[in-house]
Amino acid sequence: MIVVTSDSIPGKKIVRTFGLVRGNTVRARHVGHDIMAGLKNIVGGEIGEYAKLVAESREQSLDRMKEHAQEMGANAVISARFSTSVMQAGAAELLAYGTAVEVEDD
């Protein structure tokens, strides 16, 4: 599955457009991680626990978006984007979305 942020894929032509596809995940913070993050705020530096949480969330939402595209019959997603929103204190949604298409070699 090809996934790009651009509106086209070099060397490929779009032969069919299926429409919007998306994948999301909602994650909550962990109390233990919050304690470590609080300590990092005091001394400075990257908050590795949160960086890992965001990376895992991004991959899961991207995988779900690709699954949605495959279910529609697509072999690529163009104009892929990520969006986040706070669901409640300590929990956030990460959404991946784009346009599912079928592409062929030029």
C-alpha cells in the first residue's frame, strides 16, 4: 500500500478514486508515565514515554487507515494527513485520513 502526503505519486497515474479513508485510535496517559514526565519537566529533556505513546498511536491509526483503503479496493492513499483531538483530560484521539485511490504505472 503506497501512502503519500502529496496529491499524486510520481511514475503512477490515478485510474480510480474511492474516496475518504480514515483510521483512528484513542489513547490515555499512564499514571507512571505522568510521574516520569513531571520529573522531566523539572530537569528538562525529551519525555520518552510520551514520544513512544504518540509513535505507537500514529502507527496504529495509519495501519487502520490502510486497512480501510484495502477494504475499498484501493492500492494507494494520497493526501494523507494526521489530526489530533483531546477526548477528555488525559486521553486523546489520533486520526489518520486521506483519499483512497487505485494507481497504475505511467
